Amino acid sequence: MDDLIKEMECQAEEKNIPIMQKKGIDFLCKIIDKSDVKNILEIGTAIGYSAIKMALVNDNITVTSIERDQDRYIEALKNIKKAKLDKRINVIFGDALDTKINEKYDLIFIDAAKGQYIRFFEKYKENLNPGGIIVSDNLSFHGLVEQKERIESRNLRQLVGKIKKYIEFLENNKEFKTKFYKLGDGIAISLKED
Ligand code: SAH
Ligand code: MG
């Protein structure tokens, strides 16, 4: 299994696929373990790295993950099969904003298009079990969120602006209480208030 994980890390590096950073995924796996999470919904599978890592926390965990890029979706299926986790990880090919999911989850992990985070959050909070958490990745966006004014590319500045808006949205959200962690590429954990 360690070999497969390494292979995936190399694959991601070669093809420039933004899989979770090591510190970030270790932190997430610890939370899954501690909070006794059983089922997970992931938005943004890429090649299946984080889905596999999360499923490996213990044998009771099941993951549903959504990916809209066909090549990555196919790679993810291959990697999940190699890991013998195809019974516990289900990948859905499609755009998460158009996907209809009825099931409820203990943890929802948002790790897809950064400009759409508010929409993902609003849509998928309906799929959260009582006491469940929503985890969001890349809120630091390689350190760029902290130094937006210095970014020269207009597109990039707009994207970083959207991430800032999402952070404000979480900070001001009355339904959820969010904690921010400067780990990996910046992670937020949002817990629904009862
Ligand atoms: N969670 C993965 C990394 C995901 S990278 C890991 O850590 O291993 C982000 C992925 O989200 C990309 O592969 C991209 O194609 C996908 N994505 C972006 N927007 C999406 C959307 N609206 N619906 C589904 N997938 C999306
Ligand atoms: Mg990420």
C-alpha cells in the first residue's frame, strides 16, 4: 500500500495535480479517526489520493467522491482498484454542482474548484448528518490569500478574492462554527451548531 501511495504522489507531481499536502491529509485522517466518522462525501477526487488515504483510516469507512474531469476520474478508478478499496470508495463522474445526492454523511470534504466553495457548501450542507463536519481545503491557496494585493494576474487575483469571500462567509455563518488551521495549504473545519 505504501508503494501505491508513493506512486500516486509522484503521478500527481508529474501531472501537476493538486492533491492534498502531506500535513493536511495527516491532519484530516486524525480528525476522521478521533470523531469516529463512518461515511464521507468528497467534492474533487482527482486521482483518488485523499479518498484512499481517508478510507485507510479504518475498515468501517466508506467514501463517495465526485470528479468532473474524465481522465482523472479514470485514473482514480484504477488507483482505487489497485488499493482494493473499490467496495468502500464510490466515485461519481460529473460536476458536483449538478449531482444529486440523497444520502447523509458524517464528514463532507470540499476540495474542488476554489471559486465555487460557497455554492458547494450551501448545496451539500443538506447532506450532513447531525453532529457532522464540513472540511474545506486550500484556504491559503499557496500563501496567496495572505498577499492578494501583490498578485499581478487578474484571473488569479479574482480567484483569491473568491477564497477570501468564502473565508468571510464561514466566519459570519450563524449555522456553522468554523475553525481555521494553517496546516498544509490551509484547512477549515465547520461544525453545525445545534
Ligand atoms: N481531493 C484530491 C485533490 C482534488 S484536486 C486529493 O487531495 O487527492 C481538485 C479536483 O476537483 C480536480 O481534479 C478537479 O477536476 C475537480 N473539480 C473541480 N471542480 C469540480 C466540480 N464542480 N465537480 C466535480 N469535480 C470538480
Ligand atoms: Mg486541495
